[in-house]
Amino acid sequence: MWKVKPPVAFPMETRYRSILENLVPPDPMSQFHLRRGSPEEEFPDLGRNFTWMGRILTPAMYRRQFDRCTPSGVMFDDVIRLGIEEPGEWSGPVTVGCLAGDAQSYILFCDFFDRIIEAYHEHKVTSMTPESDSNYDNLKGGDDLDRSFAVYCEVSVTRAVEDFCFPSHCSRGERRHLLSLARRALQKLEAELPGQLFLLEELSRQQQAEMKATSPTSLQLRCGVARDWPDARAAWLSQDGSLVIWVNIDDHLRLVSHRDDANVAEAFKRVFINLQKLEEHYRALKHPFIWKQQLGWVTSSPADVGTGLKVSIHLKLQLLPQHKRLPDVLTRLKICMEKTESPEVYSVRNIATFGQTEVELTQLVVDGVKLLIAMEKRLQASADIHELLPSHK
């Protein structure tokens, strides 16, 4: 009942995708007389770039993309700007280092984006349509985490709207049109879940802090995501506080449900029940969410394709973070762990969003958290955790 079904008819890339890698059309930007050199002269310095973009992009690949441009004007240099502005660190997590300017970017630059997606999500892009399952009844054990350790959880999902460019490339008019669509769709949602839409430009600093509406980062400003801030940015808050929907922040839409009792199952249920309703409302407005046959749901970042789902659980841990085997454990569990502002509290979340269903990704985090809690208990009892180490997945 809760499975999200893709459109029956797929776009033209189904037929033409196989020849795009060898397709180099005349430069559509030449009419603007851009002062660009040759691909060899324009190739970026990636010597100290530690993103997946920096690892994957070669002069030959750059040359193939150089003269391509989507109908809305997205060039390949627009796509890789994020990784040039933020090259990453050799000791930190590897980010994708790129952003799509529109949905067509994933098709026109598919030989680049497919490699990025495969490397980041560790899953092969094929002609098979990704499976989708948001039936919360299939989730096991998301409501019974040990509250002595699990103190908070957050489930979020991003979606992009058909016929609009992504935040790094959209115009003011597009952004305002997206806000108008969101207002109409959310009014229909309010019939079942009362709530209120707040424009960020009308909120005081204190109100923004209460809603966790942080100011844009310098990186968001540099790569164009936060242009004209806070124009046409908004947050919809349900009356019971169980759901927040961000509009035009880092993507067209982001639904977030958080709980202080760390009940992941309830947060998952709240997000996907309302996501399905929103999807129906947007489809009725003739602007469905963007779905690509080989990738599933797509948004501006290739780090979010497939499901757009992020599941985060905050854990109180004292001994495990210092254990020498922890990095290997996290790698095997395919999750990551980061410090929070609170001492001895760590955020555990999924890395990949592509290659597994929504239920499977959530189950991955829930099972991983339970294992980390079991390890912490063993360490607190001065016992060894060797027999709890997971096998490679």
C-alpha cells in the first residue's frame, strides 16, 4: 500500500542514454561569446582535491563534457563548482564534490554523474529501475532502542519538483513559483495535518533559532544555493510539532520528523505518510516529483539520489568512540558517526541513499545502532567486543 510507484512512461533518456557518452554537440553557449580556452586550458587543478569529483574527473572526461549544456543553461563547470570551492581534506569523509543544476544534468553528463554515484553509494548504476518501499510495517525494531543510550532521532527525505531547476541554478521567479506551489500543496495537507507556513524573511532571529533555521553557510553562498537569501524560503510546521517541511533551502522540499524518544519507526511513519500525500497533491498540480528510471528520485546532490532518505540517531557513548576498531566497524555497517554539540553524544546515520529501499536503509541504521549500543555495554563491563564485530557486508 505504501510503496511509491514510479511513472509508467519514462523520459527519452531510456532510449538515448547509451549514446550520450559519445555525444558532443556544438557548444550552445558560443552565441554568448564566452572567453573560454580549450578543454586542456580550462581543466581545473585537482592536485589537492579530495572529493569524488577530484578523484574521478580526468582530462578526457572533461573534454567530453566541455561543449555540453542543458536546455536551461547548465554547463559542466557549473556542475563541478562545488568541488572546486570545497576540495575537502585527505583525512575527512569523501564528499561528492558536485551539484546538478537541473534534472537534465544527470542525463547529459551521465558518464560523469554515474561514476560519482557508483563511487559514493557503492552501488552500480544499471538500466534496472531502483526499488522503493516505504511501508513502515516492514521496519523491525525501530521503536525499542535502549533509551539509556539513544536520546534523539531524525528522519528526513528530500524531493525535487519537475520542470524547475535545482537551487544552485534556479532563477528568483522559479524559486517564487516553487514557493507558490508549496503553499497550495500544503494547504491541502493541512486538511488532515494542521500546520502553518512561515516565510523565513518574516521571522525574527529568535524565531529562526527556535525552528533551527540556520543562516546559509559560506559554501552555500559561493555555489549559488543561497542566492537572494532569504527570498522565497519557508518552513511549514505541523501543529503538533511532529513534522517540518523546508521549502527552497538546500533542495526544493525537505521533510523532517524528529523525536526526543528516539522512536525511529514513528518518525519514519510520519515522514512517509505525509510524503505520499504531498506527492499526490503535487501531481494534481501538474508538477510531480522528479524520478529518473536508472536513479530513482533525484535532487540537486548525487549524494541523495535514489531515496533522498537520511536517518540519524543520537547516541550517548563514552568508551566506544575511543576504541581502535570503531572505524572498521562503521565501514562494515555502512554507517558513519559524527560528534554533536553535546559532549559524549554522537550522531549515527546512513551514508548511501541509492541501491536499497527506504525500509532497508532505515533498518541498516537501526541494526547498526543496536550493535554499537551492545558494544558500548560490553566495554563498560570491561569485556571484549571481538565476538560482536560484524562481517563485511
